[in-house]
Amino acid sequence: MSTFNYVKPGLSNAGSYQVSGIPWASSSLTAPAVSGTPLEISFPLVTKSVIVKNKSPSGDLRVGFSENGVTNSNYFILSGGESFAADLRVSKLFLLSDSGTPKTASVIA
């Protein structure tokens, strides 16, 4: 008798990546102040590309791929009005202000 292995959807599943053309967007995200808990964005499917924009006119926004990373030293910074676009295969994204003031952001995946 043959045994079939069911591959679950997620980061290790090529099919999830290939069909990830379903768009996801939000332009009303508020990243909390640096002393707060990072904003976690969970995508319904694995992404193929991501665009993040710091909509605040001034101040820096931390962008990372884990809560621990964005609160410590594994993140990148978007200055006021700056955006970042890349072909990334991720299922979550974390945002946090780099100051004591919350920042607004938009994400398209």
C-alpha cells in the first residue's frame, strides 16, 4: 500500500509561494512607540513580494521579520516618507516606531 505525505501550506511549500498572487494591502497601520509591543502583520498566504512605506513625514520606522528582531537589533529603518520594496517570501512582518511616538505605515504584499 502506498503512503502519501500531505505537505502543509507555509514557507516550505513551493505551491504556496507559486500561488501567492492574491494581493494584501493596508494603508492604516499604526506602529507603536519603541517602548510598546511591535505591530505584527500576519499575511493569509506566503508573500512573493512586499512593499512597506513609512507614511509619517518625520521619524524612523523599524521593520523586521520577528518580534525579537524588531525590538533588539535585527531590523532595518525606514525614514519619514521612505519606502522599501523587495521580493520576499515571508508570512509575518513586524513594525515598531524607532522613537517614543507612534508612526503610520502602509504595507502591500
